[in-house]
Amino acid sequence: MTPPRAERQEAQAASEEVVEVAPGVLRLQLPIPLQGLRHVNTYALEDERGWTVVDPGMPGPMSWRALEQRCRTAGFLPKDIHTVVVTHSHPDHFGGAGKLRETAGADVVTSSRFQLWWDADDVDEADSVDAERPADAPTDPRDLAELDADTQADEARRARENRARMRRAWKEPTPWGGEPPRPPRRMRIKVRVLGPFRKRLFPSPRPSIRLADTQTIRLGRRDWIALHTPGHTFDHLCLYEPGDGILLSGDHVLPSITPHISGIGAGPDPLSAFITSLDRVAGLDGVRHVLPAHGHPFTDLPGRVGDIKEHHEQRLERLRGFVAEVGDGTVTDLSHMLFKPRSWGPMAESETYAHLEHLRLAGDVTRRDDADGFLYTSR
């Protein structure tokens, strides 16, 4: 009899316990109902103005009630939160940000490339970093690290390109001809049924502070350096505090699973961008506390980065073999060879496509169009 597979850290149920996981940083775990993920780590940092929280869970009343309960356990209330950091544009990370912005007047801090997948066309004045902010809001990072004109122009160009990618990714057929990955069915039904009430019940997490790469922001009595780390999403943000060696790693580096690498909506070679971002954080000096969005904090960042890179190298090697074996392989057929049946579908196809495109751009495979979509062949 085959022994049961050990449960991944990220699949463990959310604990109600509040724990200090690094100097001055509390972990508040919130429940999430996703496949393979049962909690998100919301981190809380206190300063003289109140509290900052990072990744405040899913949209909806269940997650909000859990956040309220964890806050009380930690000794504060949601109204005491002045800043929300969102590491990237997935609902288990941005869910509570809009409500905290409305109910507590909290600033919402994101990467400068942040873009909602379900709101790709809804860009208005409130999305600007120049939106009205409270007089006692945290220092705008532009005051700490003024951007030159070329950098500002480059960030604006990247934001426009990202919006265009998001529109194509979620509204058009995939490049290989399949259905695009979509949010969970329950969430799609909620969005459709709620219609005009959605924005009132699930306020948009419109950023009031967008951080460019390497900009610094002061939170929890510390100066944190923003690191753009594309791969899992185009807009992923990590925050690094060199004094105590703390890295808020979001979904970029997780302790026992590898994040999904989407082949659409994230540039021509998202896997290459992900590997480059991994090498970047692995090279940070003196990281002693890695605080991921799922699973438990850990210490050996270079070791974990090495494991994740090895996983993708093995996946690439397997795909090389599969392409050679089948001759002309579609993305769907090759995804069925790469993933187990329980994982088949748009997500598996998207990640397979990301790896195939990486191989194609490296010159290892060729691609041609066919009535069934792209066909990949060994060189």
C-alpha cells in the first residue's frame, strides 16, 4: 500500500494563534478555500501611528471575520490599521485591502505594476499614486527616492503593457487556442450575481502608493526596500529590511511548493523572469528571516531558491523528452504528460506553455501553427 503523501505546509489549516515570527513582526493566519492552499499569512507591524498589515486575505465576510478576530488577539482592531501592503494581484492577497481602505482610511501599497485581473479596464483617477491621501499618511516613497524622468517613463510604459496583457489574458482565447485560466467558479458566480453591488460589498484595492523597484518605504519603524520580482505574477512585490535581515517574500519563494508560473499575461518568457528574480533575492545580503505568504517562515533562502530552480530544470528536461517522444505536441497533450490528471486544465496548460516558450526562446524546440493550436517539435 502506498503511504499517504506528506501534507505540504501551505495546505495546513489556518491557525488562530498569533505568533511573532521576526523581531516586531506578527503572523496572523487567515483561512482561504483554494486547492492546495488553506491559509494565507497576514503579517502585522506596529509603529507610533498604528499598524501595517501585509496580504489581508480573501474578499468576503469569512476572511474579514477571521481578520477581526486575529487583530483582537494581537491587541488591536482593523480601524487601527493605517497601511496595507499587497504583494501581488491574487485575491487571497488583496481581498481585505479595499475594505481596510474604506473603513480604516488605510493606504494600499503595491508594486508600481499592480493590476487587477478582474478589473483590467477599470482604470480611473483613484488608481493613481496622486489620489487624495490623509494628511498623516506614511511618507510617499517618491520623497525618499525621487525617480528620474527616464524611470518614470519606463514605469508608465510597463504599466500600459501590463494592462494590455491582462486584457488579453482574461478575455481572449489563449495563444495555443485553449480556454484562459479563470478565477474559481464560485468567485465568478459571485461577481456575476452581485453585479452593481460588487464594488460596495468587495471594494477595489486601489493602490494609493505604488512602489517602483528599489524604492524605500518606512513601515513598522523600519525602512523596507521594494523589490519587483516577476514570475508568479508580473506585478509581484517583495519587501526587504536589511537591518534585521527580513524578507517578506509573498508567493515568490514558498517553503514547500513552487508558485504557479503563468504562460499568459506575464511577458514573453515569465519563467526566465522568475529565475532572474529568484537569483536576485538569493543574493541579498544577510537574510535571516524569510516570511512567505503561505507555509512557515524559514531561514535558508539560497537553499530554497536552489530547490525551486532545480524543480524547474527537471520540468524543462522532462518536456524536452516529451517533445522528442511525440514529435508534434500540442500544449494540452504535453501538459497531460507533465501533470497528473487531477491537475489537468487551464492552469496546467498555462504553466506548460511557459516552459515550452522558455525552451523555444532558448533554441531547444521549435513551434509552428496548426488548426489545433501551437505544435512543438524538437530541433
